[in-house]
Amino acid sequence: KTSFREFINQKIRHLAAGRQYRFIHKLMLAPFLLSWAWFYPVWLASAYMGMPEIGLGLIAFRWFLMGTVLWLETKRYGQRYPVLAVPLMDAFYSFYYLSTGLVSLFTRKIVWKT
């Protein structure tokens, strides 16, 4: 993509197209999305209730799982494993998915060619 606007439109288009996925593929994607959606509220609630170790444990567990999957996939494709990128990618994805995902929910018509 040559502009930021084209990039964002592409991401919205891809998320909006998720409505067309087969049910089995939606089931396969659900655990990741649910773990992300519930992770931060549970983490914040545990910190608010005075049990920050639960929140820290959740962070460690989530990042360990994400790191393991990332390591396996980078190894599979012969790429380098960016260990320190896992927390950064998780934070970026949270912002990206909230902003772009909400827009894609209200996108009625998907335009594939711009």
C-alpha cells in the first residue's frame, strides 16, 4: 500500500470479510480473540482488587503462549524470533483491533478495489 489510508482501508476490509468465514474457521480464531478481549479487563480488575500478582501471572502466561506460537512459526519459516516484540505487538494489536474492528463491524459494503 502506498498510503496510510489505503493500509487502513485494507485492514477494515479484511476484518469485515470475517463475517464470511466458515463456522469452523471462526471457532479456530475465537480462543485468540477471547483471550485478548478478556485479558485486559481481568488484569485491571485484579490490580484494582489488590491482587496484582494475578494480573502479572496473566500477563506472563499470555505472553508465554504468544511467544511460543511466534517462536514455532518463525522457526518453521526460517525467520528470526523477536522475543522482545511480543509485548509490543500485543499492545499494538489491542489498539489496532479495537479501532479497526469497531469500524469494520459497521461496514456494510466491502470494496475490494480502490
